Amino acid sequence: MGIVKIERIGGLGGFGGPHLKSRGECSLADLSAADQAAVDALFASQGKARAVPGNAPMRDGFSYRISRQTPTGTKTVEVPESMVPAALVSSVKDSIE
Amino acid sequence: MRCHCSIIPNDVLKRFAEDEKLSAPERKNFADTALVDTEMRKLRLQAGKLTNVTAALSRAPVATVATPAITVADCNHSQTLPGAPVANPGSSADLTIKRAYDETKAVAEFYKTVFGRNSIDNAGMTLGSSVHYGVNYNNAFWNGMRMTYGDGDANIFIDFTKSNDVIGHELTHGVTQHTLQLAYSNQAGGLNESISDVFGTMFRQWRAGQTVNQADWLIGSEIMGPGAIARHFTCLRDMASPGAAHCLAPQPFHFSNYHAGMDPHYSSGIANFAFYKIAMAVGGQSWEKVGQIWYKAMTGFKPSVNMRMKTFADRTRKLAVSMYPGNVALQRAVNAGWIAVGL
């Protein structure tokens, strides 16, 4: 079912910059059916979700850049932390590079 | 239950709630999430409306209380907000709780004493903080209603309440929300972040009674963990030298290096450096004159969601003239500071 790559970005420290990184990956097959469905929903709702009133981003909140392979190439969505299944969140590791 | 689907369209949630390929507990989880999601959306919409109403009334604020109440809740390492309310947080044996209480109270006093502002909304809004958020959580944030602090992973970062400029930074996001209402992307996002750094560092200097020459101008210096210190990182950001090697998050500090879509924690270096240059040129204590100009630029006008950096710079130039008409040196310092960063 493929690999999902996850990068945590933003936050007070600006993860994703030159030194602060937070990355991980997991196999879709290892996720529960509910988490797989949640990942599908993230990709399905990208764009539409952004337009929902009242969903302004938190200040200094984390976002997640999630990528997966599809028959037409790599698809990437960027979503707030509150939308990301816990299994994906726990797959990332913070590091200094 | 951790609601992790909060902005997935409700129809998608409901479809999963009825999907027989999922287990009964999983379907219930989606159904519960859909229910919570609906209520959370209503709550956020109401919070937004409330912000707009209070902003509209800000020229004649009606203070409901003389000083804001300060509350602290303990997340006990969950990611559920607000967490369990803490009774008497100011006398808690938990130093994180006590620090969140004491420093939030001090930020409220800073805004009251220095700028005559009564809390985030200038009407005595209760200042709520949540601590011990998540497990090894390397962040602090403002969620639109309260400040939240992680404990750090004890390697890159330690307890995020330990740098009082971080507490000032987060609370100032609330003030911005109730005044300029800046967006969080592009130039407005950079201004939003810079205003939080500027008021966070001014609060830190005020708390320490420092002049601009005595201050170190570092952001987040007390939350650096042993792993970061071992690699010679001494702060998140340095307003005096935004691109320095000792910054864990080095920033550009000239507008020529700005590009659309840049993380606001990086583009903020431009206005941060301008404030530093101006404050150093004026001398004394940062909040006495230059801080007053910044505060007026933030609070004395209508909301400007997509404000550009040049607009903010020009506003401070005009305010330097109108607020300090006889102080030519200050007016020149403001102009020179912005020119130094290309604005």
C-alpha cells in the first residue's frame, strides 16, 4: 500500500528550517483501518478543508507535510496537527541538523 | 478521545461513521468526531465573532474587571485542551505551573503598567494557560483562546515556560488577534511573529530592568536543551543578529531576502532587526519610546489582516513624528532602522 512520509514544520522554533528538522515515515499497511481512512480523508479534503470558516491556523502551531505515492506521482498535503492521526504524529522524530 | 479530524468536512466524517468496512469502535470514533467537530466549528466561529466585536468596541473599552484573572490547567501530558484546572496555581509545588502563572501575571502587569492595556482584549479577558501539553512536546502555541506549553524533549528543548519571553510572545499573539488581526502567512505573518518577538523581548527586558545595551536580545535562550547547547546553539532567534550561527532558527534580516510563502518565524527577522536597530539608536529602555510606537502601530488603527511590512514601517515613521514631535533624533532612528532592513 506504500509509504507515507511525514514532516513536522512550523511551531515557535520554525521546524523545517536550516537546523530544526522533524521527519518520519510509516507504511500505510501498518495503519489501522480508521487511520488509513483518516489519511485518505486528508488527501481528499485538501483545499476544501482550508475554506471552512473558523479554521484559521493556530499561532505557533505545528503543521504536517504528508506525502504518498499515487499512480500519477507523489501527492503532498499540508495540514494542521489537529488533523493528523496519532500514528503518523508519533512516527516523526525531532532532530538538529 | 483525541479529535484528529477537526477540519475534515463533516460529510466525510459521517461517511466513515457509516462505513461497514470499519469496526464498530472505529465507526463510533468517526461519529463522535463529527459531533465534536460540529460543536468546535461553532465555538471557533463564535470566538472569531467575539474578537471582531471587541475590536470594534476597542475605542471605548468597557473593562469588566480591573485586572485579568490568571488560570492554569494541567494537560498531564495529553493533547486535550484545556486540561485539568489547577487550584491556586501561584502556590503550586509544580514549578512549571507556578511559572506559567507568575510570568503570565507579570505579562499582564507589563501591558497594564507600560501600555495601559487591560489584558489581551483590553477588557480584562481571563488569561488561560495549559502546561505539560503532550509528551516530549517541543513547542508552545496560542490556539486562539489560550496559551499552551510543552515540556520539551529534554534534548533539543526543555520546559517552554522557562523563557519568559516565550510567555510574552504567546500572549502577544492574543493581543494581535484582538487588534491588527494579522494573517499568518506572507508579509502579515512575518509581522505577526515579529510583534510577538518584539513584545516578548521587551517584557523580558522590563522584567529584568534592563536597558537596550544590557539586554541580550535573544529569543528562547532559556529553553535550549543540552543537545542544542552541546552544538553551540544558545537561542532560537537573536534579534540583534538574526542570521548568527548560534541561532537554532537563523533568520533573514533584509527585505531583499523575503519571499512569499516563507515561514513567518523566518520572515519575522526583518522587522525584528529593524526594531533592534531603532531601539539601540534611541537608547534607554526599549519600552519607553520605541515600544510605545510599536504598541500604537498595533493597537491604534483598524484591523489590517494582510498588512505589508512597508505599510507597518511607514506607520511607525508617522507615529514617531506625531507621538514625539520634537524628537528629531528618534524620528531619524526609526527611519534609519527600517532603511537598514530595506524598507
